[in-house]
Amino acid sequence: MKRGFLALAALAVLAPTAAMAQDAAPKIDTGDTAWMLTSTALVLMMTIPGLALFYGGMVRKMNVLSAVMHSFATCCLVTILWMIAGYSLAFTEGGAYVGDLSRALLRGMGVDSIHGNAKTIPESVFMTYQMTFAIITPALIAGAFVDRMKFSAMLWFMGLWSLLVYSPVAHWVWGGGFLGAANVLDYAGGTVVHINAGVAGLILAIMVGKRRGYPKEPFTPHNLILTLTGASLLWVGWFGFNAGSAVSAGASAGMAMAVTQIAAAAAALSWMFVEWAAKGKPSVLGIVSGAIAGLVAITPASGFVAPGGALVIGLIAGVVCWWAATALKRMLGYDDSLDAFGVHGIGGIVGAILTGVFAVQAIGGDGKAGLIDGNAGQVLTQIYGVAVVVAYDAIVTFVIAKIIDLAIGLRVDADTEREGLDLNLHGEVVH
């Protein structure tokens, strides 16, 4: 009887422990899953139709189909590459610099699989959500070289860049790599998406060369209604981009959504007012560009800052990105057609550094404090992260583009450029 009593006592002690261990095991949460399914659709909408319309409205009429084709074709291409290898390189353990190929072709991913970065949703949803980030990042680059790059060269570049630049950088920051270990803060893609895309756009713009007639000839947007519509879709989709990066339907997602809205509005107004003061008139293109600049700048900070910090980030981003898209571009003489670098590259740098200023531990969690919260060193950490991504991206982008240029050429011929890419490359025109 004594032995039986002791056994029952031991069972009574161990049973709660076993129950707690079972409760602690990851479980798929239907609410989180529903939010992430929605966020995935929102971020995909940012590329098609959002970015396609945004860029398509800004080019000349003879190149509008070429511009929208860049976004649509990139979406299709990167989807397949992400399935084959991109996801595995970004989000498996691997090493400090790149993941392994254990999830190549998504092998081993079952209906109930869960990734360590998102323990309450199916891995299939996490993989697809991250796929939409991998899609929009190279698509953003196209804004720098519209009107003059070969479609075949564009496809080769987007595919190689996705695997050799995007996936490794995503691993560095989010997949267990060295930048994440160094506590570089990037909630939703300031370095991984926007700086990455902006710097690549700048390198390509320089290598492909200026549009014929630039800057003397007018390159007037053919349809700003399309651009406004695209910008509006981007703005709405950005809630999936930033609030979705919480990978749960909780308090962090709510704050990320709030600061995203505030920063976008603040930057739109600051760009509009500085342009109004400089040129005498506020333009539609200016206010929508300002909104995108604010969305870019708040992206790395969205899960770490309070509404007051978001307001300041937005106000600064609008002014700085306006300066980059006008004065800096003229000063340095490059032809970044649709300001991919001026808005995404510079906006991403501004946002990444200011994350180190305005991050609040009470919002972001342990170790996520910035200058105003008593951690001045976070600013230097953010600058380190920016410098590493800029250097790697610039070098690899140059190498990829140089190889493609030597193999098939980057730029269309003079007649094709003069007559328009729509007719000559795609056999279609907009009437």
C-alpha cells in the first residue's frame, strides 16, 4: 500500500507538469491563421495590381504595358523560385549567412507543419506570406530602369537577384542569420525589402544608362489616375505588410497598423508642403509619393515605435525622400526613372536608422529599445545593418547585371526605345 501511495503521489506531481508541457507545445490558432491568410492576400495585392498600376501610370503611354508586365512576370517567376529554393535559403537554420536546402521544393512541409518564426499558424501560410515579400522586393527595382531595359534581361536579373541577394539578406535578418543575432531591428522589411530594392535599382539605373533624351525631354506620367489607384492599393496592402509581420492577430499587430497609418499620412503631407513651397503647387504625384515614402520608412519600425515616433518618422521621411527624388538625383546625375532609390532606398535608410532612435521596449519587447528609451547604441547597430546590406547588395547586383549585359545585353536598341517597348517587346499597345 505504501508503494502504491507513493506512486499515486508521484503521478499527482508529474501530471500537471506533463499537462503544462502539452499546453506549451505549438498549436495552430485559427484567429492568427485567419489574419495571416488575409495579410498574405493584402501583400500580394501590393504587387499586382498595386505596384503595377503605380508604376504603369507614371511611364509614357508607349511603355505602360511593359511596366505592368514587369510586376506581373516577376510575381510569377519569384513564386516558382521561392518554392524551389528561395524559402529554404532564407528560413532554414543553415548558418549565419544563408540557410540550407532542407526545404527545397518545400519537401517535408506537411499540412500541420509549423515554422519556428510563426508557431501558431501553418508553415504553408508562413511560407506563402514570406513569398509575397520576396515577390514585391525585386518588382520594386523595376521602377529604376523602366523605358529602356530588355524584358529577357529583366527576367534573368530578377531570378538571379532573388536567389543571390534577397534570400540571403532575409536569412541574415529574419532567418537566424548574423544581423538578427546582432540585434539589427527590422520589423517588416526596411533593410530586407526597401534598402535592398532601392540600392539594386540605383546600380541598375547607372549600368543601363539614362533614358534617351533625359533630362532635356519631358517624361510626363501618362495617367496619374492609375498611379493614384496603385498608391491607394499599396497603402491598404501595407497593413498586411506591417501588421501582418506580427504573425498573430494580437496587440503588436494593432500597434503596427496604427503607426503605419500615421507615418504614411505624415509623410504625404510633409512631401506635399515642401513641394508646394519649392514649386508653388502641390501635385498629385507628390502627395502619393510622399505617402509611399512614409510607408517605407515606418516599415522597419512598425513593431517597435509608439504613435509619436511614427509621426516624426513620417514627417522626416517625406522631406528627405522629396530631396532625394529631386535635388540628390540632379546632383549625382543618375536616371532613376520612377525614384525606386529615392523613395525606397533613401526611405528605407531613414526608417532603419530612426528605428534605432524611437524604438520603445514596452512596445517591441526585451532588447528592442532605442535612443529615446535609453539605448543610444541601437542607432549604431542600425547603421551597421544598413551598411552591410548596402555593400553586399551593390556588389552582387553589379556582378549579376554585368554578367547579363555581357551575355545578352541589358538595354534595348535605340529604335525600340524610341518607338516604345510595348509594341516592340510585347506586340501590344494601349489605345
